[in-house]
Amino acid sequence: AEVLQGDKEFVLEVVKRDGQALRFVTEQLRSDEEMVLEAVKQNVDAFLFASGELRADKSVVLAAVGLRGTAFRFAAHTLQADKEFVLEVVKRDGQALRFAIEQLHSDEEVVLEAVKQDGDALQYASEELRGNKAIVLQAVKKDGLALRHASSAIRRDHECVLEAIWQDRRAAAYASPGLYLDREFALRAVELDGCLLESLSPELRADMDIVLSAIKCDGRAWRYASPELQENPDIRLIAARRFVADGVPHQMLIVLALPSDVINSSIA
């Protein structure tokens, strides 16, 4: 068995099937770069069993991070504390920011590079930087849902929230509720997602301009307009045309209870 544990060709085949088998091989093989990277490729936790020399080797660690970003968790502390090296790491996998020393979570340059690569890395930034508009904007441009990690102040910021919604409509759930009382924000938001009309205040759902913008974006927004505007013939016609343009089945027009001549004219 000891002979097999030191047989490189045999062990390579083993770690390709179970990376954690690296823990049982000889020290010489745990210091073999090819062996270690094959093991990490199969199971990132295998990097823990690499020799201390390899876990402190910049080229090996970068290669491991390139395979699995969480491999940085097992890198030597000196590398986790090396700003210039961490910058290279997060350019490959922003999530690796999680394993850098705490001080670097507050470093604007490091965090900016991390969120450029993976917006969700914003969750590992310091509280102060999660309130930094420039950093949050970069994060939501990469991943709209990163808005959930932003400070409460940023989640009230029109530009950041609208950018997040533009990237991923689900980000609207993380906007400050107060924004849905703001007419200026509402007008711009429903242009990105008409059905956000549902989240607005009753007053704004009775605003003709907002409702028109919402329905022009998505005919389904009609059902979220105030009762008075739902009955407005112009609103109904615009909704019908939107349904037709979107290829919605004819049955959807029945919901609007429009006379056939109006439906036909909208199709024409």
C-alpha cells in the first residue's frame, strides 16, 4: 500500500476520482504541483493537504484559484495578507475576497476588483464599502442581485437601484420601500419592469403617466393600475396593443373585456 501511495501515475488516477485522497499520499506527492492541481480540480478542499510550500507558492495558488476560487481559503496566510497578490486572486475569482485578511475587506482597490469579477463578492466588503456608491454600482452592473448586500442608504439611491433592476428585475425586492413612494423613481422603474406598478403606492398606481409607462413596458401591468385607470378606454387599448405585440394568446385580451371592434383595431 505504501508503494502505491508513492506511485505518481497511480495516485494521479486516484485523485482524479477523489481529490481528498491527497491526504493519504506521500509528502513528496503532496509537493507535486501536477498532483495537487488534479486533486483540487476534483475537490477544492484537497488543497488543504498540499504541502505548505505549494500553498505558499504564488503560481500554484493562482492556478488553484483558477480551478476553484475557494482554494484561496487554504493558501498561506502570508498570501492572504499580500495586497498585490490578493488583487491578482480576486481578478480570477471575486468570491476569494472572503478569504483575504480582514483589513483587505476594507481596501477600496481590492474590493472594486473583486466586485468587477463577481458582483456578489460585495457581501464580503466592509460595512463602509458596502455603502460606497462607486463600488456598489460596479457590483450591480455585474450582478443586479448584489443590491441585497448594499447599505440601506445605497438601497435608496435611484441610480444604483435602477441599474440593479436593469441587470436583474428581481433586484427590485431589495430596494428601499420608500422608493416606491417616489414618483420620479417610479416613472423610471416601470420603464424597466412594468409590473413593478404593483409595488407602488395607491396614489402612484392612479398616476396616468406612470401607468402608461408601465403598460407600454408590459401589458400585464394593466391589472395593477387603480380601478379608475383600469376602466380608462385609452389605457385598455394600449394594454391590448401591448399584449398583441408580445404575442400573448388572444384569450388574454378577454381579460380586458374590450369590444371586438377595438380588439380588431388594435391588431390592425
